[in-house]
Amino acid sequence: MNYFKSCLPVLLLLLITPTVGDAQFLDEFDKQEVDKAWQPFTGDGTPTLKVIQRDGYATMHVDGSTDKHNVYWTFIKRNIATDVDMKRLKDPDYELRVEAKVRIHNAPRRVNFMVNTQRTKDYHIDLLEFDLPDTNWHVISMTTNKIDAVPGDQLNVQFCVTDFGPRQYEVDLDYYKADIVNVKTAGPDKGPAVPYHPTMPATSTFSNHLDVTHDALVNSDFPGLNLNDWRVKEKDGEARILSLNANQWAVLRWDFGKLKNAKAEGAGVFEFTTYSAASGGNYAQAYEPGLAEEFPRVRVIEILGGDPIWEQGKVTYNTLMQGKDYHLVFNEQMIFDTKMEEAPGSKNNITISKHVLQRLLDGTTNGLLIRPLGAIDASFYASEDKRNRGPKLHFNVKR
């Protein structure tokens, strides 16, 4: 075989594949003024953010230890308009692609990219989250979606850390690059992407509809008490429900049986049905606008530790936690915060990303925790409900 001919496809691939050094904008975080090149921003709470120069990479040091509600955001931002050819963005075939090499130290967690200009009004169009499952380095990238940017505009690229929890956290960046690319030839983006607030399909479109196997309440004020018989009296008998308040939370887990080793195909939906939702409060007057909008809601969280095979008839706060701190049992970063439907019998559906669903299937995530966010007393039907209104997961797996 002719050696040159056999190597030619590889050589051509190397010639046409862009490298980190080919980027139109590139910061490899090897200079000492990283905190001046990138502007830090914080909001919706009391976090602090420092950008620290390390040996060949930068660190975002987030301190959420004074933040009571964990609904904060922190990000670094840089205007790269003078570094790229803004004229090319007039062509609909061209978009901005941002890429970074990232490492977290508390996993799993989501981080996100955002791109905007000084004229942007909808900041969610060019926003993409990434679910990082471990503490290794990951390369992630996002391509904008019909970005409205013209010469003379700012072109702001951002990297964001949100809702990591009420402690101190670090996220490392080895490099950050940006290129204006032809979307027809640029190829797919990189990394475990999570679309931000995607359109939710009807639950009837899924192949698997799995009732919760065990659901129960745990109460930190009564840590040794099993609350599996929680109920209310009604005219036609008793209703079995799960009631949430500041110190009482619902825990749920599923037995996936033969599906335990399956591969998730896309995102799923978690469904629970309202029994009652009592709430109120002058949040708009008590808090700044961004923070006030976060309340009142219920928060859905992954259970990562504690007793992995608890049973609803025996579980208590103490047996679930097994003497461990909160952050060792639950993911401090929630899956989703949702406003609970107020009308009795209403369905509450939230998206469970492909990555969280896979952790549930694998048993890496032991189940879900539901707790209130804000002053709300909410109840939803338990698995024992006679009309089958208990919690369910709807999802697809690869065949």
C-alpha cells in the first residue's frame, strides 16, 4: 500500500480541523491580569466571586456561604467585538461559537455559556447549560442561534456558575475561545449540553411511564419519626398525600427493574399532582426584583448519597441521612425550581434532563428530593392515592 495515500485522509483532517491556537479570540489564562480582562458579576442573593490566576489556568472562586436561598448567579464577562470579524455575522450562514475547557470540584453540577450584546433583551436565546458529571477536565462549546450583532455592537461572551450551593466552590478554566463559524461546515458542538427551559413534550409521547416505588416524608424537627401514614380526612374517606414545609420534605425513589442498565434517550418528565398549595407574601417589596421572582416555588433535587435503598414504611430523616451533612446526601444545585399549580388535581410537570435521567437509571442518583423554596405549604398526592395520582416518571430509553 502507498504510505502517502494511506495517510492522506488523516493529513487532510488535521489541516481542516481547527485547533485551540487557531481561534479568532483566545484566552489561555496564562497572564497575571485575568481579573481585569474578565469582569465578574453576581446577583439574586449574596454570593461573592473572585477570578484568580493559577499556573496556566484561571479559577472562579464562588462564595455562597452567606446566601440563604441558593438562587444566586455569578459570571465572568468579556467584550470580544474587536477580536472577531463582526461583518461576517451579517451572513445568516455564520454564527459565533464559544468553547472552553472546564473543571469543577463539586460534581455533578451545571455551568453555562451566554452570549449577548448591549441591545439584547431576551438573554435566554443564546444560553446553554452543561451537566458536568465529574471533576475531570471537559471541553464544552455553544454556537449562537441567529445572533443579532452588527459592527459597532458589543459582543459579550460569558461563563456562568449558578446555584452551586451555600458553601465555597471553585470552577477552573484552562482556556476560552470564540470563533465566527459557518454553521453548515462547523460540525456539532461539544460537551453534555442541557437546553435551557426546553419545550416539554406531552407525557403520552413517552414509551415508559413509571410510578414511584417509594415516596415518603422526612422532617428535620422530628428526625426519628416515620411519616408514611401522612393523610387528610375528606368526605369520602382519607387522601394520602405528601406535604411540604420549611422542615418537612418529600423523598422519592424508583425501581427501574430491567431498565436499570438502559441508556436514556433524551430528556424525561417528572409528574406530580397538586392536592393543595397555600402561599403568599410580599416578596416584591421584601426583596430586589430578580430575587423576588424566585419565590414561592418548590425545588426538585437529586439524592446522591445517604441510604440508597430506604423504604417508605421505615425511612426517617436520620436513617436517610446516615449521619452525613446535607451536601453529601443531596445535590446542592437543584434540577429545577417550579411554581406549583394551585388548583387541586392539577398536574405539575418538570423536565428531567437526559443526564439526570441517566444517573437515575444507573443508580448514581438514588432518587429525588422535593422541598419548598419560600413561604409555601404545598401538598401533592402520594403513591397510595386510590385514583393513581401519585408521582411518575415519563421517559424513553434507547432500544
